Amino acid sequence: MPESRSASHSRAASPGPMTGAGAYRTPPSSSPTPSTRSRRPPIEPPSPPPILPQSLKRTPSSGSVLSAVSTRAPSPVDDSQSFLGGRSISEFEIEGEIGRGAYGLVKRAREILSDGSLGPPLIIKQVIKSRILADCWKKHPRHGTIPIEIYVMSAISNTSYILPPRRPWDPSRFSKDDARNALQQDLAQTDDEWVEGKVIKGHPNICPLLDFFEDNHYYYLVLPCSTPEPKPSQPSPPSDLFDLVENFPHGLPPKMIRSYLGQIADALCFLHAHGIVHRDVKDENVVLGPDGKCILIDFGSSGLVKKSGWDTFSGTLDYAGPEILRGERYFGKEQDVWAFGVVGYVLLVGECPFMTAAEAQDGLESPFANASISLDERCGEDKEREGEESDGGGALGDAAALVRACLRVDPAARPTFEKILQCRFLAGQLGWGMDHPL
């Protein structure tokens, strides 16, 4: 293997245009090529942008205060007219831009309260209306035709969830084993404490939607801020899994991988059980909270499960399954499992498994595949039991078995998230893994 592969979390597969059944522009060479690790935006929308549905051509409102990327000039406003949500971006103080992509911007903000003071930190995601893909709209019984992202997040945030017993992969499992921290843990309890049997709205590892509104350029999604505010005298901590991997270029410790993959799998299992697929699972879409908690974000490519599947792809090509790269019609659940497997590989090895479309379509089937060799170097060669915890979970060999199961080329052969949550790496004890294949 070229040495350049082992030190970079690569994004080498070129995000070529997706048209019709999802054609993919393969790089000229199928051999691994060194590249600089960088964040990838989703697939660019087709040109020209799709025409907005008739029901979305609402009466003009004020131009956005943040409309640096406005699609047209602001129109005159009649104060008696209002858009979806009845709110305005002027009700928030913008503290800075966190990121931007092909479809919009993300800002850190605080709500301006009635007494003029500022509320707690929030995240405002503003989605450019004219850039929303044609298959990313959904008719809502009350709000009319709205972006699927708002539809799905609103549904999730209003769905009841009964907290089960703490999971084997819960990041709090380590503090419980340390008697010296017992008093400190008791003092740190908050109303966010996990209480078995408690009924909550949404899922603990899925970003809730606090509010949403629109103007003539954008839809605005108001989201909670899960990451701590950076301290002036200290460097900012990693905000998502992508940044965290930068600190562990050869892979995270097994106990951290178990904590993060367990939370992500539990969140996706919840989504799939309610007929929702994410379609853009990747390390950049998992933000880090306090004490090892992580949150799944960005439902801009999500959708409701449909029997006919999809023939267009709006996610990130490094995480696209072989069926998508072959231009075939695909079904969202199996794609989410493949992308989850890529995330697991990245956390283990420190880089994406496949450098080209050809490598992804071959998967890990051959023991001579570059990705398979790298996985064996991290999890094999007498390191299979490394990281094993007292309940039998967390061993590197079982982690490799989980990743290999998710990265099967045949979509029908991949496990469901119900099965993934039963694997030995996550569940411990008698789960399936390297000694007990799926």
C-alpha cells in the first residue's frame, strides 16, 4: 500500500454529476491516489434549479438580513403579509457563520428576548429555496408543500420515545466504574439524565427541530446548539466526528468507537422503524456533545421509505453504496447501512475505505483490496481482542466484523439496524461478531 494512504482521511472520489439513474464520473485511474483530506459538500443540484411548486409561490416578504447568497433582489413588503412560521431572522442576533455549502448556510445565533437580553446559543440553518432538489419536497397536511427536511425533523421531534435501560455502549459506562468520580457524577446530574421508562419527544441522538420559518429567499431551521462555547484561552474542541478523526489519524480508541457507533446505530434504527431514511450518513453529520454524546444532524437529503426506491442521489459520493455508483435504483435503508459501515471504517482506520468508484463497487470482498488490508492491519494480526470490555463488547475484531457486514456489495446481504444493535461489538455478551458470524 502507498504510504500516503495511511495518514489521511481521504475524500478522493470525485463528486461527479448525478443525472437520470445516478451516473457517476469515475476518475481516470482506479489506483489509490494521495489527496488532501477536506470536507465534501453534497452533490450539486441539477442546472437549472427545479421550479418551485405552485403552492410555494407565496406573497413576497422582506429580504433576508443574511441574504449574502440571495437568489434575487428583495421585494417590497406589506407588514400584513406573513410567511410560514410568522417569524423573522431579525428576531435573532447572529454571532457568526459556522459553515456553508451548495444548499445554504449555518449560523450560530441567539434569540433576542422581549426584554432585550439574549437567549442561549442556537444554530440557525438557512436553506436556499431555489436550490432545494425536486425530490426533496413533501406535502404537509397543515403547512402545505415544505422541504422534506422540515417535514421529517418536525415529525421526529413530535414522536414519543420511551427511554430503554442504559445501553451497553452508553459513554457514561466508564464513569460508573470509577468510584472516585461517583460524588462528582452525582453533583453533575441534570434534567437531561437518562431515566429508564421516561417518555420523551424525539430521540436522544437525533437533532430536534425547535422552530422553523421562511422569507422570500430562505427556509430557516432553528436548532439547539449541542457543542460547548469555545473558551477564549483554549482551542475549540472538535465539533463533529470529522474533526475528531483529525486528532486520531490512525483510528480512535475502541471504547470511543463503540460509544459513537452505538449511538448512531440507535438513532438510525429509530428512523427506520418510523419509515424514515437519512440518505446522507457521514462523519460530518454527527456532531459531538458533552461527555461522549453525539447527535445525528442534516436531514436535507432524507426521505420517507417508498417501495419504488430512488433513481437520484443527493448525498455524498464517498459514502454511496455500489448500487448507487452502478446507476441502479436503490432503497434508502440499505444505503444508510452502507454509509454507517463507511463511518465505522473511518473511525477504525482514520480514512475513507474507497478511493475510487471501482474500489467501492468491489467492496471488501477481496482480502487483497486496499481497504481490507488496512482494516486487518488495525483489527487483526493478534489485535482482535484489543479494546474488549468486561461485558465482552468493544473488541477490535468484532468491530471489523461489523464493518465488513455493513459494507457487503449486495444490498440484501447487509444487516438491518436491529441486527446491528445486536452485534457483539456494541451489545457485548453473546452478540454476533468475529467468533459468531451474522
